Amino acid sequence: MAKTITIDGLSIPFEDGQTIMQAASDAGVYIPHLCHHPEFTPHGSCKLCTVKVNGRNCSACTFPAMEGQEVINNAKDLNADRQKITQMLFVEGNHFCPSCEKTGNCQLQAVAYHLNMLDDHFPLFYQHRELDASHTDILIDHNRCIFCTLCVRASHEHDGKEVFAISGRGINKHLIVNSESGLLKDTNMTASDKAAHICPTGAILIKHTAYQVPIGERIYDHQQIDQVSLNSEQVDHDK
Amino acid sequence: MQKFIQDLITINRYQATDLLAVLRAVQTQYHYIPKAAIEQIATLMAIPRTQVIGVIEFYSFFHLTPRGQYELLISDSITDHMLGKHEMTAYIEEVLQVKLGEVRTDGLVSFDNTSCTGLCDQGPAALINGYALPHLTPPKIDQIADLINQKRPLDEWPQELFEVKDNVLKTGILLDHSLQPGEALHSSFKRGLKETLKELDISGLRGRGGAGFKTATKWQFCAEEQAAERIVVCNADEGEPGTFKDRVLLNSHAHQVFEGMTLCAAIIGAQQGFLYLRGEYLHLYDKLNAILNERRQLSLLGSNIIGSDFNFDIEICLGAGAYICGEESALIESLEGKMGVPRNRPPYPVTHGYLGKPTVVNNVETYMATATIAVNGGEWFAAVGTEKSKGTKILSICGDCDKPGIYEVAFGITIQSIVDECGAHDVLGIQIGGPSGTFISNTEFARKIAFEDLATGGSFIIFNNTRNILDIVNNFTHFFAHESCGFCTPCRVGTSLLKNQLDKIVNGHGSAGDVVALEELCQLVKTQSHCGLGQTAANPILTTLERYPELYQAQLKKISYEPGFDLDAALETARRLANRDDAAAHLTQVEEG
């Protein structure tokens, strides 16, 4: 008999060692997330995947599934909080979707659509953030970084490099790169690195490929992120 | 510099876990961490340079740009404000010719704010190159300014400038029963370690940091974990504004604290211990190390402790200005030489702590209590206090009262008795448990200090009727925004949004709806944040909004909408460019209706 938890009343099987997020995505249940990626060690920082486990808020991406858990995921109050957290990410950085190359392929934008976010709600911070265009093939636009650390983890865990890190404290947190000059061109990063393709927003872009897929024909232009995420991440998980 | 860093790292045989110690030494020597130092440290310690930079930018006491040869930091706690921090700041700026937040042009002195220095009973306080300067007065500032301008080294400064008082004003079962070094260990070995853990269980002792987890249970869990090595950590990162009791315990009862740690090690089977001492308590560092040495001489630390086959030693690790490191998993990260970012839980430190080893983290006062219980027994301790909160609590009482200082009280004591005892008059309210705790009004003095009513790690700040509640809340809210580690979205962005939203209201720019928006934001930060810092960061606003809603409402303008920014102020640059300041060059914010 497989062990099970329930998510929104649905019985979901799990294996020992799985997180709630893994069990959910295997069973085709979408839990909104941005910093989670099935190939990398969970981080638990964006807090979009917060679910109620036996009445207590937990991050689904880090919290282990355990027999008998009653998980609430798709609830009005949780989704309202998720929408506000997404709005926080928008006002913290400088996200101008209409002029961003990532539009339509951006997970932050797609999550915002999914959660029916219609405005920023909070006052913008207008933080001054730099652009690093030094690398011949890769561009970093710090305006769009949400500190999910996926590039940090991909570089460390997949590429076997240490190209990225998060530095600073509180609202002054920022992404740094591992070179004496502090510029990406002086790191050992290449465009074939996983870290170059993992950014959920438009903070890390591959140069010379912009607009090859026209707006209107991009990933989230015709599909919601819940479906895209389940399809791609289930495949990833089975590898 | 190259030789300095080479020697520093090789002579001390520093590992990656010692990064904070290395950076502290470099900061002390050069008053910043030069770029070349970062490269050399990364190479010698075999860690990515990004880890070095990350740590420098995380901790308030490390800097990437030069500070003055004399780094002067003034404590920005509300209690320092109440004792004249603003006046002293202005005076320092005048006599030292340096503005707050700046380095003097000759590079001799820099001046800035710092979070609560734990000298709340003897403020306004400052730190000079890390060393505590209590009770600033204009004559003292004159003296300090002369010493700085004469470039006199700190060890030539008059000792009375650095004299920190204990101010113990009420003792109870803990402070009355000082032990001889080794007494608790002898009693425990004689009784048996299992039996001693049982006594600890009977005592009902709960963690004194504020969370109140039962100590015997924590030790039991750690002991049961299958592992070759276990770790004992004492949390002396006493950063909650208004708390200073650990400073006094370590100054005058360190043997007992170390004895409690050693007892814990004997019971759980640990060989390595750490005292994580907040950087602000640098003045205690040498004294504590001397006591550790004394204990090694007495065979109370080291190999074959008191003739048994038990080996254990303690190392003191200094913090570098980060309130979040009081959170136990952030503290462990810091001990490992990293940024103090709280870990995901589970796993908990009792199973995966320092370097993945099962680790007990307890507060200074908790360890002290365990040593006393080991001698006097569990029943003796449990006879004091309430059913759910056994024993006594050591309070740091400060703010508006005649006798600020340390008070050991039995759990269950009413706030009224404390107010009477410390000589507080005309009280408006009391902040119990620090900014992360609860603000109570003067109608709630029948309430009790206890885990089941008003829990506190020790902070007890009294405000009289001359104080402005919104000023207090504003100070606390800015504190949390400054100390948020930035790991999770709700706290990183939320504490800064709270700060801005509260500023808007306090500065008279709030309109209808702004208090509602503030309260909504509070709930979001409270329920969605990753750790205790974020979960309690909205408490100052929430607990005062609940008690004094009219105070907040009175700040609001009688208009339905107020822009988030100041229109007229936004025109300032344009006015300067056009060299105009006539009436037509100004805009009113919104037509008042």
C-alpha cells in the first residue's frame, strides 16, 4: 500500500524522501512556485509554494511529505497571499514586461497571470540596478533578478562552476558573479551552461537570439503556467 | 598586507568555517576589506571569492570601502533614543566634524548608527572599533574626540570610558546560588548522567531565549541521534533590542554558563562546543577566553575532564553585527563561516546542525540554569514559577524607570509588581520581549511574565506618558527592515514596505485606506515569512494598532487618496536647474477637501 497525503481533499501517493511539491507534481497537481526547479536542491525562498499542512504554513518545495498530512493548496486565502508575494517581487525590481525580451516566456509574468494579478498594489521601490553586458554571449539585467538562486544552483550543481552568488542583506540583496572584476566576461561561464538558461525571469538572457520567437507565439501566450510547469517538470522528474 | 593575511590564516590554521574571524581581523587592521584581501583570503581558504564578498556585505561590521581608523558607531535602539541619542549624535557631529553615516575627509574617524548594543541600562552607548562605550555625555565625547584627534591607540584610553556596569538589582534562585567551578559536573557524575537528565526533565526548564522549548527534551533528542560527533552551542547573540542579561551573566557568571555547556556535552556525548558571542560584546572576549583557560587548568575542559574519559572543549566565535544570527539555524550558518541565513526546517539542528552534526543550541541563561539544577535538583527548581513556566526569568529592565538593570523574577510575577519594584511612574506602556514581542498598555498590568501569558527572552522596556508610541513603533519597524536577512520574499520586501508605509503615515502623508493597507501588509509578513524575524517583524505595528487605533487614524489626512510620493519635493531638482523658487515653481500635493 503506497503512503498518501491529501491535497485539497485529493489522495496523493508519495515515496519516502519526497517533498510535498514532488508528490504533487508527480500526481499532476500544480503548486505555484518560482525558486523551485525539480533538478536542483530546493531553496524555499520565494514562498509562492506556501501550503497549509495540517493547519500550518509550510513551503511545499522543502517540506517532506509524511503519511496523513492534510494539505491545502488551491485556496482563496493562499492564492491571495501568493498574488501579494508576486506583487512584492514586481515592485522590488524593475519589471517592464512590454519592453522585456522575456515577455511571454517569463515565469514571473506567467505566475502573475495565473494568480490574476492586475496591478502592482504596492509602491514601487525604483531601485537603481546595473546591467552587465560584458560577456559576448550572455546578458545580465539585474533589474529583473528575483533572487531565486536558480542560476547559483545550476552553476554549482549542474555546471560544476561557481559563477553566481547572492550577496548583501535585506532589500539590498543582489546577484554577484565570481570574477575579480565583478564582470561576467571574466568568469568561466559559457552560453551552453545550464545556468545561462535557467532564469525564470529576464535577468539572464542569451544574446543574439532576441525575438527569434515572435511575441504571441511564446510559451505562456497560449498556455497557463500550471499546465506548462506540470508537463515540463514531470518529464524532468522522470529522467 | 599580503604577509598579514598569510600569517593570519596559516598561523591560526584557519578553515573555511573561520571566515568571520579572518574578516574581523582584516577589518580591525585596515578598517575595510580591500579587494586584494578578498582574492587572497579566497585562495588561501579555498572558497569562492563570492562567499567572501557575500559574508562581507551581509554583516554590518564588515565594509568594502574604507571606514575611519576610529570606527565610531552609536547605538540606535529606542532606549538610547530615550536617553539622549539624538543630542549626543549632534554633539559628536559637531566636535568630531563628521556627519552620521560618513567618513571624515582625513580618514581618521567614521561615524554611523548601529543596532542595539545591549547597554540599554547605561545608554546612550557607542562602539569604538568594536569596544563598548557606555553612558555617553558631552564631557565624555570631548574626551573621546581629543583621544581620536591625538591618534591615541585604544589601549591607551582611560579604562573608565569602557567601564560597563552589571546593575544586578534583584536576585533569585539562580543568581543567589553561585557555584564553585566544577560543582555541577561533580554532582552530575556522582548522580549519573542519565539521572541528571532526569532531574533536568523534572525541573521543567524551558529555553530562555524566548521560544521556550523544553531543554531536557532537546538534549534527549540530540543524544538519541545516531552520529559520531555532536556539538554544543551557546547562543550569546543577544540582539533583541532592550536585552542585556546575557552580557551580565557572561561578565559575572561565565563559569556557570560554561559548566552548563560542559554538562550538556557530557549528557549528549559531544566533544566540541561553541560560544557564539555577538560582536557588540567584544569587550567580554578576552575575559571569557581567560576563564576557558582557567577551566582547562582545572581539568573542567579538555581531555579526561575531572578524571573521566570525557573530552570536551569550547571555542568562542564572534559575530559581526547581524541580529538574525540569534535565530539558531542562522547562527549555525554563521559559525560555518557563511551569511546568517536561516535554514529550511526540517531537518532541525538537533539532527542536522553545525556541519550536519546533531547540535544543541541553547541560550546563555538556559545553560546557567542547567548547571544550577544539576547541583540542586529538579524539584528544587520546579518549586518556583507557574505550572507551565518553572523557575525564574532574568529580565533586562530599561527605559523610563528609576532603577534600570537586571532583575531575576519568578515566573508568574505580575507586570504591576515589576513596575513597582523598578520605580516606574506614569507608565504609558511596556514593550515585553523586545520589538519582536508585545506592546502592552497601562491597563494590562495584571498580566504575568510566563510562557503562557507574556513570554520574553528578557527584554522589558518601559515607556512613560511623555513618549510617542508612533516614534517607538517607527524605530522598531526600521530595525527589522535593517536586520532582515533578505532570504524570503515576504520578509525581504515586506519589512521594507512596512517601513515605507509606516513612514508615510507617521510623516503625515497617509490618507484613508493607508492604515488598512498597513494592517494587511502586517498580516502577510507575519504569516508568510520564513523565520521568526519576519513572523514577528510586524508585531510592533500590530500590537499597538490593536490598542491605539485612534493614534494611527489621527495621522491620516482627510482625503481619499494621497500619492505615494511628494509632488513638490520631486520638483526640487527642476527648481535648482531653473534657479527658481517662486510660488509658481511649487505644487500642492492634492487639493485638500
